[in-house]
Amino acid sequence: MSVYEDLGVQPIINATGAVTRLGGAPMPEEVLAAFQAAAGESVSLEELQAAASQRIAAATGAEAGIVTAGAAAGLTLGAAAILTGDDLGKMERLPQCDDFPCQFIVAREQRSGYDHAVRASGARLVEVGFNEIVANAGVRRTEVWEYEAAITDQTAGIFYVFSPSSRPGLGELSAMARRHDLPVLVDAAGELPPREHLTSIIAAGADLVAYSGGKAIRGPQSTGILAGRSDLIRAAALQFLDMDDHPELWNPPADLIDREQLSGIPRHGLGRGYKVSKEEIVALLTALDLFTSGAYDELVGGEQQRLEVIAAALKHAPCECRLIESPDGQCSPRLEIEIDETAAGKSAFEICRELRSGSPPIYVGHGKLRESTLVVNPLHLTDGPAEIVAAALRKSLTQ
């Protein structure tokens, strides 16, 4: 009996990928070993985060970085850092920021529920632009001049959600923001791989960028990375580290927190609830080393073979299987299964529900259910579970 069954919770087969609701990505043995080893000793979290900053800087090309309690926590801390800088009074007042600039300009088309993390800092989002293509109203999307036209004396920064298809381009937008001395905070939570996104986003002018540590990097699910300018990383660190020390004794590593830049020592900040354990920091750094070295690339071939097994099992079922191969040898392939709902006598939603209700429960990707399509991501699948998925899909489609 598994540890989950001891708690009355049934383990599932995850054919969805590294999603938060199903526990994130599988952690390699090296990462688990690092987590366990880190638990055996105590350490200064300030010194450990300073060491992490050096490793993150080397991996991203940023000046500094910290390990955060997920990418969302990184966005909250990043926004808070931009709002306050080194001003201890502002840190104390957050999330109340009526008496200093607190607006972040964001493209209307980049709004989502995830930006609640930015708003949690006290920041207020000011929307600009349109996606006229999606609206079937034209050919244009948000443009740089619209951001610039929205700048006022209440503007604190710009919030940008990165993807290869985001518009306007980050480089062009960052150049404009730099002319106005406005920091750019970038959400790149799920934009790894490819590995080049670790460095290209900073190189394009981002002042702060947040990544998930529990997806492609395969660290603990509740970890993330915030990388960027050293002064902003300092402000972020001050607002989530444990500040319960005598001012006469407090001596943080200068390469993370330069006391010479501060008028005193702040109290516990807005991000106190986003603390990260020593085990999580060490495990995340171990996973980051594996990710940047390309160690995960060798797994892609096996992932594709498992998808081919599933597709072969559905050869005569009322569906069309499309194998989407890895475009770069880094991303996992995926299998799209488009259901002939008339021939199957049931909808993709019904099949998805049947799979979740089975024993063991199977969770496939549900992002295209309204297009009558199931999506299988092989990140968590080994040979045995892949065969179980194949058999369950064939049974659901043909019975």
C-alpha cells in the first residue's frame, strides 16, 4: 500500500504532464537525494539564497536570483520589489500603496487568472491594446506605442506574459520601458524548455523574470525562480526572508543584500508566507543543473515510443491519433486523439470522465476537449502505465 493509500487517497496515472493540480513534474533521483541530504543539517537561509543567486545568475545571465515558492510567488515578490525598491517604509505599507506609484501596464490580451499574483502585492493593472485577430475585427495586436501612451506618474512598471507568440516583442517593449526608467516584470512560468529561454528573456531586456521550478526543471512542485537585476532581487529577498534578528547582529551576504544600500532592517514583509525550505532550495538547484546540462533530453525518445504504443492500440478505434514530435529534442512529444463522437457514441468529455473514474484513475490533457480531442503528455509515463492508458482508451472508445 502506498503512502497515499494510507491516507485514503488513490494514486492516479498522470497522462497530463507537469500540472500543479496533479502534483507537478516527476523529480529525478538526484533531486530527491539532494532534498533528503539537505534535511540533515541546518544552514542560514540568507547564505543559502545567496549561493542560489550565484547559480541562478550563471544559468540565466541575470545579475542575481532567488528560489521562490513557485512562479506565482515570484511574480508577487517581483511586483513588490518594483513597488518598493529599497524603501523600508513602502515595504511596511504593502499591499497599501495609495501614496506612491503602484500601476503596472499590461496588454489586455495577456490578462489571466494568474496575474492575481501581481495584484496580490498591491499593484494595480492598467490594460492597453487589443487582439483584433482573436476578436475577428482586424489584423493588429497590442503595440508598443499603446504602452507608452498609458504611462503616467502613477506607473511603477510593466507586466509582460512571455511566449514565443507574445506581441509586441519583449525586446522592443523593454527598450521603450528603459527610456522611461520603468522595470519590466516577465511571467515565463511555463516557458521552459527550450533551455534558451533561461537566458534569452533576460537578454531581451527583462528586469525580472519568474519561472516555475516544478515543471520542466523538475524540482519540487512548490518552487520557482525569480531572476533579474540585483537591486530588485535584493528588495524581493528582504520581503520574504525571516527578518527576526537584532539589527546589531544582522549580517546578510553582501552579494544578495547590501546593507550599505539600506536605512535599516525591515520587519517581516509581504512575502513572509512565501518562504522556501532549505531542502527545496537545494533540490531546485540540483534540478536546475540537470536541466541546463541537457540531462533530460535523453528521455524524449522513450516518451515518444510510449505514445506510439498508445496510438497503435487505437488503430481501429473511432478516433484519429496525431503524434506531435518534440520540435527541438527538449520538449516532450504529445499525442492528440481526436474522437469521432458519432461513431464512438460518446463525447470526449464522457471519455475523459470515464478515464478519471477508472481503477486506477487516468488523467489525460483536457485542454482540447471542446474540439473532441484528448491529449496525452508522456512526462510521467513509464512503460507499464503507458500500456494501461492504451488499454483504457481502447476500451472506452470501443465498448
